[in-house]
Amino acid sequence: MLQVPFIRENKEQVLAGLAKRNFKNAAAIIDEVIAIDELKRNTQVKLDSILAESNTLNKEIGLLFKSGETQKANLLKEKSGQLKTVSKTLQDEFNEAEKNLLNLLYAIPNIPNKIVPAGSSEEDNETILEEGEIPTLHADALPHWELAKKYNLIDFELGNKIAGAGFPVYRGKGARLQRALINYFLDKNTAAGYEETQVPHLVNEASGMGTGQLPDKEGQMYHVTEDGLYLIPTAEVPITNIYRGDLLKESDFPICLTGYTPCFRREAGSYGAHVRGLNRLHQFDKVEIVRIEHPEKSADALKEMVEHVQGILRELKLPYRILNLCGGDLGFTSTLTYDFEVFSTGQDRWLEISSVSNFETFQANRLKLRYKNTDGKSTLVHTLNGSSLALPRVLAAILENYQTPEGIKIPEVLVPYVGFDIID
């Protein structure tokens, strides 16, 4: 969430950033934010004045009663009652202004970093790196959903029977490979200094609001209405909320966490060939990395996270590319996002497998997550997160890119985790 003083003092910069995002009615919304904030602040000044006058009056009434001047005291009590009525009215006006202001702020996305390219869709994303050799497959090569069926690795029809479309069942060596990837990703992350955490898979509304999934993506989250809980769309939500409301010390930085969770997304309206097999699911597994950083260090932290994901993909020997997302494709809470895509040889297209993002103070403002700097001032931290990695499309790319006429070879780095070197 953007800070109101920042909006007020940098109006043109905010409008330029929102224009890069193609955010509709930006000027009208920003003007309304500034107007409501001014009303709120003016109301607060009046309320403080009335409360101060009321406190002074109450002290005077007490002294009059003590001195036996009951008539004067009763006259002042009448005036005190009038002040209470006025203060209640002002408090109601203040609360209403605060509520309206908060609702507006929740609807405004983060301001893109200056290096974010302009654009309206994924076609306008900027490719900044492409690495790895795309394999040439044999004539009878198959997409991963056919390979999964041929080798009895994943049963999509059984998942549909149990829960519905988008809930696959992993079996045999498919389940073993899935577990191997989770362990491998966690081992890589912990070796890089990320503390492993196990977190709840359901969160309350405050947690969803804190990291920005609510109210922006409410329709995409599974909601347990009776308990007011939401199934997590990513481990980012519970992990980042570990520190919601905290006041950190400078010596606490950097805070680096990793965790594996299943992820749940309704993905309403997703149909067609591009979502076949593992391409888009309602439940999938993901290993996440989260960092809470000193504001002066977050740019370097983002670079380190990108390099970390690169290292994993290099070890898996998967062809990949990195995209700098354009303003129109940038996530609501992010100021800068690098997407990783692997090449799916069986489908002849690129598949997104990771997003690494810097949110700067946007989430921290919602989370009320601050640190005390050397001057003793309470200051918002920067938060970052990244997929390291999302499993379905990584698994799909391994099945497709490593297939041979004899079977599916296992990436060398995973052989110790699965205990076999080929699926045949």
C-alpha cells in the first residue's frame, strides 16, 4: 500500500507510475485520496482542539465542585456535554474518512521501478537473458501429459474424480520425482542461507491483506467462509506474515526464509490447450524464498535472488530465459519483477516457472512492519519474494526435455534424491 505522504508529495511521479501500469482513472482516484486525507487531517485538528477544551473544562468543573460553587459547575457541565456531542460527531467523520481513504489505498497498485518497461501485456515484457541449449527431440517425442500417462507418473483423470480438474494425482516414480524436487530446492535454499520454515496452509483475512492478496485477488482464493480463513495461493503469504506488526532492529537484517507448501488457486476462467496437463492447476507444490531487507539493500537482495534461481536451473540443465515484466504485466504489489521461463520442448513454448519480485515498502506498509534505524526513527522495511521453484512446470519441462526413445532421463543433480537415473 502506498503511503499517503508519498502520494501527496510526489503526485506526478505516482501518476506517471500508474500510467505505466495502464491503471484506469488514476488522476481522479489520486485527487480523491488527497482530498479525503486533507479532510481527515482537518477533522483531526478540530477533534484535538475540542478534546483539549473538554479536558480543561472537566478539570475546572472538578475544582468548582470542590470549592462548593455548584451552580457554576453545573453550567460548565452543560457546556461539557455539548462538547462531547461535537467531539462524537467529529470522531464519526474522522472514522468515515479513514475508512474511505483505506479503501481507496487498497485499490491502488505499487509504483513500478524506473527500469520497468512500458507495455500492456506479456508481449511487451523485456527478455534480458536467455541461456541453455534447447534439445532436439526424437521424432516420436510427446508433451508431458502424454508422457505422464505412458509411464504412469501422473493421473489427471483420477484427480478429476477425487476433486475436479486441476488436482492431479502423482504416482510411483512421478511422486518420487516430485518429492525429490521439493527436497532439492529446499536444500539449495538452506545452503544459500535461507532458514527453512513450515507454515500454516490457511491464513486469516489480516494475513491476506498484509501481503496484498486481499482484496485484489479475493476471487482467486479459496475461502473457508465458516471460519473466515483462506487457502494460501503461495507460501509468501504466511511466511511474510510471520513478521506482521513487528518492530525490527537493524541488526536483524537480512531475514531470509524458505518454505515448501501446497498452493491453491481458483484460476477462474482458465481454459484451453495452454492449460493442459501441469500447465495450470488449482493445487500445486512450490518452494518459496522470502527476504525482509534494509531499504538500502533490497536492490542487491533482488539481484542475489535472481542469481540463486539461475544457479538451480543451470544445475537442472534446463534452457531458460529471464524477463523484466512490463508495467501492464506487473503484479499488483510489485515494483519490479523478473520472471523465469523454461522452454518446453514437447509443447514448443516457454513456460513461466518463477517470479522474483521486490515490493519495497508496499507490503510493509500494509503489514505495519518496521525497523528502528540508527537515529531511533521507526522506518518501513522492504520485502521481497521469489519462487524457488514452482514444481508443476519444472516437472513438465524435465519430462519433455529429458525424454529419449529409451525413456525419461533424470537430471544428474536429482539422481541422489530419486535413487534412479531413468524412467522407462
